[in-house]
Amino acid sequence: MTALTDRTDDRWDDGLIARSRPRPADREPGFDDDDEGDDALVRAVSGAGEDGGKAPASPLSPEAQALRTRLDALRQLVGLSRTRILDGKTLAEAGRVLDEAAARRGLSAQHTVVAIAGATGSGKSTLFNSLAGVQISETGLRRPTTAAPIACSWSDGAAGLLDRLEIPGRLRRRPRETSEAEALRGMVLVDLPDLDSAVGAHREHVDRVLALVDAVVWVVDPEKYADAVLHERYLRPLAGHAEVTFVVLNQVDRLPGESADLVLDDLRRLLDDDGIALGEHGEPGATVLGLSALTGEGVGELREMLGQFTQEKGAATRRICADVDRAAARLRPLYVADGHPGPEIGEAARAEFEDRLAEAVGAYAAGLAAERAWRRNAGKACGTPWLRLWRWYESRRAPRTLAGLAALAAIGGRGAPVVEPPVEEEVTARQRVEQAVRTVADEAAAGLPQPWAQAVRETAVRGAYQLPEALDEIAVTLGAAVAVPSAKPPRPAWWPAAVLAQAAMTLLQIYGGLWLVGQIVGVLEPRLLPPVLLMVAGIIGGPLVEWACSIAARGPARRYGQDAERRLRQAAAGCGRARVLEPVAAELLRYREVREQYAAVAAGGIKLSTTRQ
């Protein structure tokens, strides 16, 4: 290479940059002149400016601000989902999009990286040279001709971009500086190896570079434009990148008459089948045109399109937006469930869950026991003294009778039967609790995407791990206190009147009896009818007052039992809410948050306007 020092006449016949640099006056010992020249050559060929290829600070456009919002939402979405999503591969793909977007946004926004890709023999290297205006990429009949990506930059400052593409300095070129080249200033054109090359390393180069460039020019020929490898492996998966896609039918000079138009129409049909939107009638989408890189037919039109595309300086944003759209489409099954009414536990499901827990702890039975206890206390206070004495005698007599039977059984050689707690009741209660947890978990997870439905069920199972034991403790402590209250139940307002009435009936019986005894012993004047009437009134009035009190006590007893049942039910429901419902609701709230983040990611952003025809 010849080093040129005159900057007013910058022409390179071989297409290489080879600017000489002034030697430092104070070179280190051992510094070789040839090494200095080689280092200068590498820096010059790399196309690096003083910024090293990094993007200068500039205000963001509305499109870039919208993209930043989507990327921030995607970053938060991935962070919130790492411990919930089982499909790590999909999250890894989203993370790769974030990494690549950050890497591209940190580099020059003044450059547009365009790759030329195609199958063997399509003429992409010839087109590359034609656009550059100089023989840079080797062409010929030998296949494959291009073994590694070759870059051509129309301006300085693209070193960081080329380093990201892993293109070495020896494969970085600069075109002739002509009026046509001036229109492409800011573009970095990359010639790729054949996408259907028999050499695996060549295909790896293609896949790696295509994932990093801002736009792609697909070069096809009349013989292989419908190749399955091209459409199924590349065009169809990149259908969402239509705005940064050019499809060029090369070698139209080989098609006679109207054959070129027919092939172009068929090519558009195939692209439409691939899902690629075509930028026709001023609409955004892929550009399709025919040309001949060998004769130059249509190359000027493509150069003009690429120049206008580069000057818009929006290709990188479009490419990242398309990558985010693609990642959002893959993430959709993880966050969106069609027809789901909303991520929440319904009131009916909550009520059913609490009813099952109340049934498990025996809240209804405890309420009945409290009601019976209230009525017993009412009977003790309002019952006749003779009946109360009989009940007291029976209560004193029953333990002795049972003890005597036990002693007789022991003398007869039979051991006393050991009464064991019914294990089946405990198992049945545990099963009821487990069934209640499964039911409410299924209700909450109904319609959710599979990963989040599984997360909800796992949360419910973890919360219910010690729930039966906690309910057993509630049943033992609060349930026993409710069934056998330590303090007497509250008495209604009519209670003293009933006690006085019962006392009056008892006094009538006693007074009539004493009166009758006095007549019998001769102390009082014999008048049989009054004392008998008094005794009959007391004997009949006592049970009548007790019956009336029992009727009047039904309402208060029922309310007391219901209050006891409600307290036990509320305790069981509070335990279930704290251990199961609240964690499940928190998991649903997290799903609602990530779904909102996904909505921001999948919003689509603001489409960049384009004037490409």
C-alpha cells in the first residue's frame, strides 16, 4: 500500500485506506518502523474515528424514547419473571435482545450497518463491489468465493461497530471517494459468505452477523429465489424485520422480455407467504427490486435507496424494535391468556374456601354446643327446684355407677375398654383442608398462562403446609372455650322476672304444703281446698314457667351459638387467609405487574416514517 499525505486528493485505486501518521518524536527503545507502519495501517483500515466508534451524546428522538421505554419494560419483565418462568430459553432470548440493544445503542448512531446476504452464485459479491465502486470482494466461478465477512465503510468512526461484528482490520475497506460515494456516507456495507455454503464456519459467520447488523440486503437469482433454505431458515423467522429488509433479484439481464417482471411478482408472492410486509405504495415494509450487478442495471436505484435509508439514521432503532417485537411474540404465551377474566380470587371462591375451613374445624358443631350450653344454663336458673335437685342427684350418681361397672368388669377379668380418639375424623378434616386449598388454587389459576398457574398452585401448597396443624390448635383452644364456656353466658333482661316467678311458684307449693300439714296435725282450722289449690298452682306453675322460659330462651341461645360459630369461623378464615389466600393474592398481583410490563413491551412503539418506495 502507498501512504498518501496529501489530504486534498484522497483516491485509493485498490479500495484500501492507507494513511500515514506522523511518527512520535520520543519513540520507545525497540520500536520498529515496520511495526509503526502496520499499526497505523490497522487503525486506518478499521475506519476508527477519534471517538473509537462510540455514539456521541445527542438528544433522543421520539422513536428512540419510545424504544427506551420498551427496553426498560422488557428489562423489568425479565427481572420479575426469572423465578417464575420455567422456560429459561425464552427468557434467555429476551436477555440477549436486551444485551444486543444496549451494545448497539452504545455505538455510533451516525452509521448504518447493512449486510449483503445470499446463496451461492447469487452475485452478492459482485453487487458489493458495484456499490463500493471498486473491486473489494473476490468474485469468480470458484465456490465458495467469500470465506469471511468483508466490510466497507464510507466514513470514519465505525470501528466499534466493526469490532462488534468481529471483522478484523485486514478485512475492512474504504471505497473510492466520488460523488456517488458521498451519497452513502455513514453506511457500513458487509459482504457475507454464502448462507448455503458447505463449510459450516461460513454459515456460522452469516448467522452471527445477521443478528447484529441494522439492515440486510438479500440477493437472490432467477434460479434460486424460491430456495427453501433461504425462506424457511432466514426470511420467515425475520418477517417482523421487513422495514430493514431489501430483497434484490439479481441477474435480471439473463431474463428475456417480461420474464423479469413475472419472476419479481412470484418473488413478492413468496415473501407475502413468508409473512413479510412489502413496502409498496408508500407503506412501510421490505423493498423488492430487480437489478443486474454485472451490467449495472438498477444498481443506481438501489444505491439511492440505501443512501436515503442511511441518511434517515433510524435503521438501528427499527432493527431493535423488530427484535423487541419478536421477543414479545415469543413471550406472549408466558404472560397472556386469552379469555382470562382477571388475575384475582373471586368472592365465591373465597367464601367457599372459608366454608370448607370452618367445616374442617367443626365451627357449626361448636356453635350448636354453645347453644346447648346457653340453654342448659337457662334451665338451671329457671327450672323448678325439685327438677334441679333430681339433676344434681343424677350427676352425683352417674360417676359412681360408671366406676362400679368398671370395677365389676375388672373383677370379671375384662379390662376397661380403652376409648381412642377417632383417627378417621382427623384424617377427614385434613383431607377437607387439602381439598379446600386445591379448589381455591385451581380457581385462582384458572385461565392463567401455564408458568404462572403453576406458580400460584405452588404458592398455595407452600402456604397450606402447616395449615391443618394450625386449624387443629384453633379447634382445641377456641373450639373448647366456645363449646364449654368458662364464664356464664350473658342473661337477657327478662331473666330476673323468670327467676322470681319460679321462686313464687316454689313458695306457693311450700306454703300450701305447710298449710295442709298444719290442718292435718290440728294446729289450723280444717279447710282442705285452699292449701290444695295453692299447691296445685305451684306444682303446675313451676313447669309452666320453666317451659315458657325455654321457649323464650331459644332466640338468645341461637344467637349465642351463632356468635360462637362466627368467632370460630373467623379464626379459621383468618388463618387460611394469612397462610393461603394472601400469598396467592400476592402472586396474582405480581402476575398483574408483569402483564402490565409485557403490555408496555408489546405496545409496538412508534413506527418510523420512511420515504422508501
